[in-house]
Amino acid sequence: MQVPAELRYTKTHEWMRQDANNEAVVGITAHAQEELRDVVFVELPKVGQAVKQGEPSAVIESVKAAFDIYAPVSGTVSRVNEAVANTPQLVNQDCYGKGWLFAITPTAPAETASLLSSEAYEKQIKA
């Protein structure tokens, strides 16, 4: 299973990548999208919305059920991936690339330290 080393992970299967603009780009892991199977709907947060680490920020629906997506860090939503809203299958096709969900401008960058490394996340999903 793909677990890119450059990303940080939550115990609830979200990934976060710090980009060049100091934004935290968020998506779900390959493990999560495999569990969900066929994603049919994505409800993204609004740009400008405040989010708190560990609290629901988006919703992904599959043919099986709906799942909350939790913010990996606190901050303000700076961008959303409209392509995923229009084509939810992108989450299944490219969860670490074109299937990203939203970006946060962090207000508490130190929260990143509480996220899992790729090694720690791999141990969690194998347990």
C-alpha cells in the first residue's frame, strides 16, 4: 500500500502536505479510499471557514456510507479542490495527487508535531 514518506498522517486516515505557500494540503490515504471503495460524493468545507485539529471539516460518501474527514491541523480553509466536488472518483483514482480535498492556512503550526510519520501510520494500518 502506498504511504508517501514526505506526508504526515492522522490516526483517522487523513494525510497532510505542507506546500511552498505554507498551506497544509489535505486528503485521505490510500488505505481510507480502499476501505470506502467507490466514492460518489464529496462535501468540501467553505473557503474562509475556520477548522480545528481533529474536528470534522468535510464529508466523503461512498456507495457504502458517509464518513467525516477531520482537519489534521487548526486554521482557515484557503482552497478547496473543486475537481473532486465535480468528479468524486478522483479520490479513488489519485488520492495523493488530483484527489486532494482542501488546503488550510495553519494557525497553530506546532500541531503538525502530533501527526504520524509514514512509518508510524504504516504500523497503525497493519495492526
